[in-house]
Amino acid sequence: MERDHAEDHYISRVGWLRAAVLGANDGIVSTAALIVGVAAASGRAEVLLAGMAGLAAGALSMAAGEYVSVSSQADTEAADIARERLEIGADPEGELRALAGIYERRGVPPDLAQQVAVALHKSDALAAHVRDELGISEQSEARPLVAAIASALTFAVGAALPLATAALVPEDAISFWVTVLSLIFLAGLGAVGARAGGAPIGRAVVRVTFWGAVAMAVTALVGTLFGAVV
């Protein structure tokens, strides 16, 4: 007796992984940069207040931004699907030929491409066109709520790391320890994100850590030069 062949591909995680990595990265970088900038001109109390405000505002902003942007993608996908449904109803033969043409361009012999297109049209014409003509699949379709929740939660977790560091280390060394440990946190995030997505770990770690360091360095410089909260 044959068993169903099931595979867990990395693409199935794209709906939440992108938002999660973006949220955690932004949480660490923006909060650490804010703390470093404020610490250059203020004390621990001001640093923690600014950090907590940044965590709350950032998490809500990330959730709202992800929801709005991914909703726009979902609306576009829904509009394309509705248009495809109308086109199939208005010209089923033309859409059948278009589907067969797609398979031919992918290397399927013309006769076989026609047979496949006919079989899929009989089964579920719209699903076939959505998948093969529009390129929309169940794994990659837009999920606004999932993206918003993942982004908000991971932002809060990411922001809590440099905030906790600022609360625990000596006051006169806040900038140093927040910078050092935040870079370590970013390196860890890069490794975890790469592993979850099946990407090369070294490249991800370098990319995430480098740009995080740039952001924190610029913010600290501004705070030092102007003696102001940025």
C-alpha cells in the first residue's frame, strides 16, 4: 500500500517568516539605536522610558504597517482572481488554450499540454489558472492578520532584549553593552531566520549584523553631537 508523499517546503513558511524576521530585526535595531542615542545625552531613567515608549509604539506601528501592506497584496490577488473567473466564464476555450500554452512554454509537448489543460479545466478551471497563470498558491498567498501578529510579537521580543540590557548593566556603560549585546542578538536572529528559511547562515548573519551596526552607529553619533534625544 502506497503512502501519500508529503513534503514540508520552506516556501510554506513565507507568510509568517518574512514578517517575523522583519519585526524582530526592527525591534532590536530601532530600540537599541534609540537607547544608544538617548544614553549619549541622558541617564538610565530617560533611557528606559524612551525604550519602553519605542517598544510599544514600534510594535503597534509594525502590526498596522504589515496589516495594511499585506492587505493591499491580498486585495490585488482577489481582484486578479475575480477577473480570471470572469474571463473563464466569457471565453472558456480561449482560456483553455492560454493554459495549454503555459504548459508548452514550460517544456510539455503540445498534445500532452492540451490534455493536461483539458483535464484541469474539467476539475477546477479557476484553481488551475490562479496557480499556473497568476502564480498564486496556498503557500504564498497574502495573510494580513498572520503577518501583523507575527511582526508585532517579534518586534516586542526583539525590542525587549536591548531594553533589558539597558536596565541591567551599569549606567555609565549602557551604550557599550547595548551595542555589543544587540549585535550578538542580531547575529542570532540572522542565524535563526536563515535556518528557518533554508538559507545560508553565514551570509544572513553578516547582512543583519552589519546593517544593525550602521544604524546604531549613526544614531549614537547624532546623540553625541547634538546632545538630544533622536
